Amino acid sequence: MWDFPESAAVRRVVREIWEAGGIVSAVCHGPAALVNVVLSDGNWLVSGKRMAAFTNEEEVEVKATDIVPFLLETALKAHGADHKAAPNWTANVQVDGRLVTGQNPHSAAGVGEVLSHLLWSRSAVTPAQVRAVSPVLAKYSEATIAGNLWKRPGLSPRDRSLATVAALIARNQTTGMLHYFNLALDNGVTAGEFSETIAHLAFYAGWPNAFSAVSVAKDIFAERGIEADQLPLESPKLLSIDKAVPDESMRVSFISQNVRPVSEALEAYTAAPLYHEMWLRPGLTSRDRSLVTISALMASGATQFLLLYLQRALVHGITKEHVSELLGHLAFYSGWPLLISVAVVVKGVFESSHVVEAVAR
């Protein structure tokens, strides 16, 4: 309480661990070390976080209010923490994503159990298990993917996470979901955006694949304390179709000529709920919808409509440089033969006059 709050070293270490995607934990008076931690974006670490710590009432009961330099509960609240108090001396563990805190000594065991679960549940296959079976696979996983690919500047960590999530759902690769779903939430994808991504990809990868994603995400949401108030509304105010689907007239023309003659049902469901509802929902920005859509199409090899979706992505702010980096990224998650084939298609799209016209618009 006297040393940690003002320690520059403690504040630096906590910030570095948090911003590297690590887990931060404290119990009883321990959260005093977190009170004054400021992140690189200038915000308090504890701001908006659901937390537990030694309460003011417990401090009164032990007659220490005139001894401690400050009241921990009050200080946390002053920096924006959502402090959750339980009756004195009862176990109270609060989990907010990667932040795990406990109220008092009786909470220590519960905090330890949560930490153990989080540390072991973030990957279906641990690095040690990979190395025990294939040291060379472990080498490339650690050095090339974690040590190089995810650090390239061509895409932000958040964009890489959205693209990877889309690829895993499109290919129904459940083994990788636990690790990369957690990583996406660590890299700034909100629970609402994650939820919306799964719903969006149900239309591009099929409902069974989306349900597979739900089966993994439900436990992650429970562990992180993600509840209904953090998820998108079922029926929000929709975005303007002119901005969300700038190529609507082209789509309508294509569908009416090629789909209506063989399936009125497919035509109707393509209009609504896909284009007149899903693409207009505000739960994802139009840029993010384009990003996850082209990532899913590339990862599954569904290149027939890349011209349309790449044009739209370029209008929505995805650049050619982003697409170029995306091809290299997705090769690790879908395999080289598939992405080489996709690259050939993308080359043709980039050389098409339609792309130039789309960007000009």
C-alpha cells in the first residue's frame, strides 16, 4: 500500500504484461499495485474494469483506516474501476478478461483456481505438447508465426485477429479457436464485435460452422465475464445501404439474372436477411465486415466472388497493401496451395479496371 502504487518499476512491468496480452492478477490489498498503472493510450488500467479488492468496510472492521495511506476501494473507484464488494471476509473473485482480482485472504484460493484455468485453457494444444511431437513445427510456430508474422506492420494485431478468426470459422478448425479467439479479445476485438463476426460468417461459412465457433466462444465469454449487455442488439438501427453496400445495384442485377431463374428462395434470402439486414448492422464497421468476408472467402478457397468483395473492401478502406499482407498471413492458417491459387485470382482483380473504378468512387 505504501510502496507499490508509486513505484515506476511496478507500473511499467504491469503495463508491459497487460499490453503484451498477459494476465494481471492481485488479491486483498494487492490491487493497490494496479491503482496508478497508466496504459500507453493514457487510460488507467483499472478504468471500466470489474474488480474486487479489500473493501472500505473491511478496513473499518480491522481498525486500519487511520493507518493505511489510502482506502483501496475508494482509490480504485476514483480511477474508474467497477469495484464489486461482497460481505466482509467472504470469498469474492472478479474476472474481467485478463484481469483477475480477489477481495480478501479468503478469496486467494479462488483467484488461484481462475488463474490456473486461464493459463491452461488459452490453447487446446500447448507449446510443450507441440515440441514433444514435432520440434520443427514448434520452431516455426514460435519463431515464424508468433515471432515474425504477427509482428509485421502490414496489418494491425486486431486486423490479423479478425482475419484469423474468420479463417478458422470458415474452415471449421476448432482446435485453433480457443487460442485465437482469446487472442482476438486481447488484441482489441470487443465482445460485441466478436459476437457479430460469428453471426456474419454464418452466412458465408454455414450455420454448423458458426455453431462450432459458439461452442468454443461460450466458455471464453463465461470465463471473461462477458454478459448480454456487452453483445449487439438483435434489432438495432441499421446503417445506410449506400455506404454499407455501395455496389447494391450490381448485386441486384447479378442476382436477378443468375439466381432468380433457378431459385426464388435463394434470391429472397440473399436480399434479406443477408444484404438488407446483416450487411447493414452497426455491430461491425463496414470495413471490418469486408475484412472478415474476404478473409473467409480466401481461407475457404471460394474465389468466384472475390472481384465483388474485394471491390467493396477497397471502397470500405481495405487497401491493396492490406490484401497483400492478408494473403501471406492466411497461408499459415489455410495452407500454401490454396493461398497461391487465391493470389492468382487477386492478381487478376488488382489488374482489373473495375478495381480502379471502385477506388475512384
